[in-house]
Amino acid sequence: MLEKRRSLLKDLLRRVPMPVLAALFGLLTAAAVWIVIDPIQTRAINNIFRQELSEQLETRARESMLRFDSFVQSYVNTTRLLANHRRMADYLEPLVWFSADDEPPLVYRERPPLWLPVSAIEGLPVRPSHAILADVEGKIREIYQLSDQGLPPEASQEISHVIANIGQQAYMTRLDGQLYLLIAERVEDASYYHMGSLVLLVPVNTRFLAASQQRAPDSEITVVLVDGDAQTIIAASGTDRLLEGQTLQEVQKNYVATVQSFFEYGNTPLNLLFATLMPRDVIDATRQRIVAVERRHRLTGAAIVGLIFVLFFILISNRINRLLKRVAAFSSRALHIEQPMPQGGNRLLIMEDWIRSFTQAVIKAREEMRAHFTAEIREREALKTAVLDASLDPIVTIDQYGRIVDFNPTAEQTFGYRQEEALGRKLDDLIFDRGSREAFNNLLHDCLREQQRSTAPVLRTLTARSKEGRTLPVEVAIKPVMLENQLLFTTYIRDISERERQAKEIVSLAAFPGESPLPVLRINRPGVVIYANKASDSLLDYWGCNRMQTVPIYWKRLVEQVLNSGRAREVEVTTPDGIFSLLLAPVQDLDYVNVYGRDITAIRRAEEEARHRQNELIHVSRLSTMGEMATGIAHELNQPLSAIVNFANGCARRLRLGIGEKEELIAAMEQIAAQARRAGEIIKRLRSMVTRQQPVREDVDLNVLLTDACALIAHDRQKLQVSVESRLSRQPVIARVDPVQIEQVILNLLRNALDSLRQQDPLSRHLVVSTGITREGQAYSRWRTTGPASRRKCSSTSSIPSSVPRRPAWAWGSPSARPSSPTTMVE
């Protein structure tokens, strides 16, 4: 029964096309992913919210504490200003109090005392309840009562304690069940004589705490003062009066509390804590809003991702269907397995039976590959053995007791022992001297102790001894090799005799800059010459500075530019002693520049002589080209001259015979003038090419140069029956070059193209000439020859058949005609 249901389900799936099945699978997968990810993401967001909330509460608690301290400090500053006020000094200067005087203190209620500016008290956010004037011994002499409540009985003792504690200015205590802030400040005259003390008694209540948090950006936060011993709230800044008297444990049911200790009021007998409260309902509402918004975004993203997944799956399914069809046909041809080609339905399931047969063929192929890989592993083992035997360093394999198990050929050559002699003997006794044996054994013991760790081998420098008694320094490294039932150690021994010799050479090379006959300097970023060899004296004289002095401002800025760019720079300096090429090489890690000088006076003279000879060679090349084109040039000149002679003879004959109209004679004269101008243009171009002159770059139109060059080869082109197709740019193709040299290059390339067409059939000789401007803004010109044997571009470098002799496009030696020109590209 179960097998029948599976068969029916399989038949049903066969009828469903693969794209439809893929879409259903994609939708179900997206739904399952949403069901799994939604609670995980919600928990993650809640955790992030709690972490962020904790950090925000800590920050706001510290800010609230700072605002409270700043608020208290404003009262301390006000008390200091009042104590140092002129009215206070004027009032106490003639007044004398005696310690034996038991008179009660003078109390002011409606009228303020003379020693207190009322405006300063009125400007405070919370008015003090009492302003007290005490003598130097702390006895209360005068009281200004600013509230209806009298001075608490315990105030005298607290004030005496505050005045006696010279370093305490703000003092928080509880008087008559009420929390007060006592602020005391000494009153001194101009000579710093202590005349008494001013004490402000400020009640610390809800109004005081609320005023301390006026600048708080969040009105939901409530600050409270907590009795640290009883853990009860003494005062709160909020409107909820029920908070006072409650414990922190009770408050935390509705609030999130952040508690801090007071540090500025450490001498107070009260153990006070400063707490910041945030309502839990506000926090929960914020968290729920964040979760809801994020869930909407996540749902939208999941829907979009699911849709993209479905579309992608449908496209992939279609592609898989086509690919399976091709694979089936290919496998059928390769493995000779008959494969049905279904026209509809799920091809993947229809091909299931065929895949079973294909799997058997793959298993067989896998067995063949396994045999191949086994043989390859054996070959690799043989290769590794060959590598060890061919190693340039001695490699010795020993067991855990130090006895030699393997001795490669390099070790035989280095130490003079044959492998048969070395096997079974202890390595330290065989090749190390007495001073190095203990060090080698210690290294071996370290490897035994750390064989379980995958640490890099440690190199030790020891002294080895060959069979002939020759000693040599070596580096030794030991690598443990754990086999199935045995622990071996591969010992790598390297002869470092040559390296020590090279180290000595390096020491000698350290003195190279000082011995160099060329200038070598080192300049730091501030421009100070921190090193200069003897050969640099001429440069220092040119700069007008000495060692450990600053170079001129231009060179200082040049050093800064090289250090900032991180790239070397070469400059030339002309001094009275000659021309120097200075290479400024930056060393950015150490913030200095190495300057390497080179005397190039002779090189510059040779270059000047070479340029002079090059110009002479260019002139000779022009004359040679004109000689090769003499026949064509003569033909070009003969045409206008013959036309001039014919028109002149015709005019003379008509004039002698008195025939012909005036207009006909004028037209003949105009033809004579036109042909004369044509001959003049040809001669002008020839003169410009053969005249000796210095290269001059100017803006020219490549279309004009190409047209003139085509005119010069017109005779050769007609002689070879070559048709020319001109595809010149409609817009001027401007390039800044030497027009004479570029025209020579174009002429040479055109002649190369004509030479390449000599072997072609005359009817297929075709030359295409074009110009234009690339996207990079480079001007170019192209020549292409076509025919049965040549279908490629014919350029000066590679496209001309090898059987045709070529003239190099750059044979003129002109800088303007080389490919490195930044504005012109010639193919």
C-alpha cells in the first residue's frame, strides 16, 4: 500500500513542470525560514535593545549626576561671591566679637541684613532657608531667615563642624528630619585676615532636585536621593510624591533605577546615593514599537527575498531543464545509454531511471580514478624521495635517541661519510664538535618535549666537523615526524660559511657611501643635511650650506614633496663644477630622503652632439626618399608643365590666326595659372621636405598631411593600378606634431603599403586610408590593404607580408613620429 502511494506521488510529480515545482518549493522555503528566523530576530532585537538601554541609562545617569554637581557648585560659587563682597568686608571690619559673649544671635526676618546683597539670593533657582554669619570659632552671630521655618536646633553643631573642616565647602546633612545642603565660606579682609564665615543653609527637596535637572533633554527621567543604609528614597525630583519613603526594591517594580555614589560630599555623616529612575511602561512601549517596526521591515524584506528567490529558482529550473537535456544526449553518446527525451512534465524525475544507469558507469569510472590516484601517490612519494636526495642542504633523519636513520647524498658530500658508515651512529658524535654537542642535544630534547605543538623549527648555529677534520659553521633545525609506531626527527643542516663571508662583505659595503666618488646625501623632512660624503662638497657649496644645516627653501619643499608622494624623483642641477643628476629616493618609514648624485656633464654634451648628428641623418634620409621618388615627382611636375605648354601654344596659335573669343583665351590663361600654382605647390612640398631645419611642433590637421602624402605617391599608385578609398574624418583631426617629419612617416607607410600590394592581382589592389580621434582624445590615421592574400591592417610593425621588404615607419629618427607621443597615434 505504501509503495503504491509512493508510485502515485511520483507520477503526480512527473506531471508537474519543474518551474511550477520550484516556485512552490521557494514559497514553502521562504515561509519556513520566516517561521524560524522571526523569533530569533525578535530575541536578538530585544537583547540589543536591553544592551543599548543599559548604556543609555548609564550615560543619562552620569549626565544627571554631573548636572546635580554643577547645580550644587553654582550655590558654592554664589556663597564665595557673597563672602568676598565689599559689603561683607565693610560690615565686619569695625565689628568685634568676643568668645565669652553669650548674647543670642541677631535674627533678620523681614528686613535683610546689611552684609548680604538680596539680589544675589533672589537670583538662585531655590532660595536658601537661612543665611548665617558666624565668628572665627564657628559661633552663630547673625541669622537671615528667608523662610517661615526657624533654624533647626542641630544647625549650630553642624555649622561648627563645617567651619572647622577648612577643606569642606559643601556639606549635606539631615537637620530636624529635613535634608539640607550646608555651604560655608571664610570671610577675609584685604590682608587675608580671617574675620568670620558665611554659611548658607539650602533645603534639598523635590524643588531643589527638579531645578538641578532643568537642562535635562528627557523629561521622563526622575532623579532621587537614597539613604544608602536603609535603601529608602529621601527626596525625588518628580511629581510623584509617593516615591519618598519607598525602598529601591519597591520602586524597581515600576522604574528602572541606576544608582551612583557621591564622591564630592564624602565627609557627610549620611550614606547618600544618587539614583536615576526611568518608568518601565515608557521603556516597554519603546521596545514594542521598535520590535513592531523591525518586524514589518523584516516581513517586507522576507517577502522581497522570497519573490526574488522564486524568480531565481524558476530561471534556474528552466536552465537546468535545458542543461539536463544536453547532458542526457551527451551521456547517451558517451556511455551508450538510451535516454528518453520528454516533451513536458518534470524532466528531472523522468530522467531518474537513466541516472541510475549513469551512476553505475560513474562508479566504474571512480574505481579507475582510484587506481590512477594510487599510482600518482606512489609517484609523489618517489618524487619526494628524489627531492630529498637532490636537496642542496644536508638532511639527516634520526630517531628519538639521536641515531641516524637516513643520510642524504648532500650530507655525504658535505661531511665525507658514506651512508653505510653513518647509519646507526649518533649524529652529535659523528659531525658536531665537542662545543656544539651539548647545544644539539638540548635542541633535540626541546623537540621531544614540544612534539605535540605545531611550532616552527628553531634555528641554532653550531660548528660541524667533516671526516677530514675540516670545521664549518652550520645552521641546524629539527622537525619531528610522527609515524604510526615511531617518532623520527628530520634534521636540516645548512652550511653558512658563504653567508658569514657575505656578512663580512656587507660590513665592508657599509663604508661604500663614504668611499663613493659620486655625491651621496641624506636630507630629513625639515631640510637638514644629516649625512653627506666627501664627493658632495661641491653640491653643498652650490647650496650654500654645510652638514647638519638646512638646504635652500626650494630643495626643502622638493624633499617634502618626494616624502609625501612616496615616489622617487630625478632632477638636474647645473653647478660651476658641472651638471649633476640627483635621484631623490624617499624612505618614508624613517622620514628622510637619500640623494644619489651623478655627474652627467659628458652625457649631456654627447646628447647634444647626437641630436646634431640625428638632424643631419634626417636630412640625408629626406634626400634619399626624394631620390627614390624621383620618377614619380618628375611625372607629377611634368603633368602641370605639359598642360601649361599646351594651353600656351593653343593661345599663341589662336592669336596668330585671329580666331577664338576673348572668354576662351581668358579660360586658357586661367588654366595656365592653375597648373602653374599646382607645380608650385609640388615644388613647395618638396622644398619643405628636403630643407634642413630643426623639428618644430605645431597644431596641424592630419587630413591635410594625409592628402598631401597621397598626392606625392599618385604616380606610383597609378603605375601599380592601386585604387585608394579615402575615409577621412569630417571634422579636422588636430595633433601637435612636426608636420614635415609626420608627413615623412605617412609617406613611408604609404610606400610600404604599395610595396605590399605588388604581389597581388591588379584588380584586387585596394588601399583604404582613414583618420579619426579615439575616446581617449588621441588622433590616429590608419592604412589597410585588401586582397585575396591580405585581409589584415597593413601597419609599420607586423601586418606586411614578410616577403616584401619594408621601410621602417620610424626610420626618420623623429621624436614627433614615435608611438610614445602623448597626442598622436599612428598605426
